[in-house]
Amino acid sequence: MSRSASCWKPSPLRFQSAGFTMIELVTVIVLMGILGAIGYARFADTSSFENRAYSDQARTIIRYAQKLAVTQNRAVFVRSEPNGFAVCYQAGCGNGAALAPAPGGRNSGSAGTRGYCTLNNTYISNWMCEGRPNNNVVVTSDTARNEFGVGGSFFFDALGRPYNANDVLGNSTFTRMTLTFTRSGASNTVVIEADTGYVH
């Protein structure tokens, strides 16, 4: 036997097995269960997501109307009602020529949109228009005003400034408007600033 072989002693670390102890595994499983339960509760209640999505859609529609007014150098109207939002080239969106097209060619086509975005009782799929997703989402204004409510509307001029529907160009009486979207305790806001028309 060689001298090097007789002096060799196994290291105590060499026989220690790699892996997790039973306590570590149980702790990880318990933590994963707790996180999973929290995550499921968060995703099972879609009310906050639906509310946020609708407020984002309304914000997008209003911004689109402002940009359309600037790029086309004309007044562009926003129909703003508790049941939906739409973009038109005339107050009241009275005829097919007055309807501003959706930039992607279609609106969402959801049940609420199909019920709200109609002209002469016919759903218009290519209109920049979105209806309230369901009766549980409530949209309110910070103050009672003609710009929001049944038949409510306002418009942007070619510089992107907001006006009340009955204002004359160059003489805006529009004041800061805050719309609040609420469902099951979830709340989101859309604000249109006076003078600049900044939507946030």
C-alpha cells in the first residue's frame, strides 16, 4: 500500500448529504400555500381589474378625441355619459358621418359596448366608442355638470383645449373635470384639466 493511500482520511463534510431538511421543505410548502391563497383571492375578484380597464378605456377615448382635434384642425366632441364614452365630429353624434372611427378599426365589441355604441338601434363596430362593462361599475363626476350625464358632452378645439358643448370657440367655460369609476370598493379617476385639456 502506498504511503499516500494509508494517510488518507475522509472529510466529515464529504458524507454530509446535499438537499433540504424536512423542516425546510414544510416551511416552503406552507409559504407557497399562503402566497397562493393571497394570489387566488386577488385574481378571483376581477372587479378591481374591470374597473381599472374601463377607466383606462375612457381616458384613452378622451385623449384620442383631443389628439384628433389637433391633427385634423377641427372641433372634436366627446359624448360622456354614465353608460359610456364616444368620439364624434358633431355634438350628440347624430349621424353616421359624425362618428369618429376607432384607430384600430374596431371598438372592443363587449356586451356593454354593443348595447351603448348604436346609431338608429344598430351597433357600430368601427366607432371610437365604449360602453360600461356592467351595471356594477358606477361612473360619477366630481360636480353636477352638463359635460357628464345623460346627453353630456364636451369638445376639444384645434389646440387641444376643452370646451363645454355650448361654448363658442375662443371662449371656454370648461372647468377641471374629475370622473370617478367605482366598483366593489375599487376606485379609479380620470381628470381633464381646464385650459390645457391634459387628461390623466
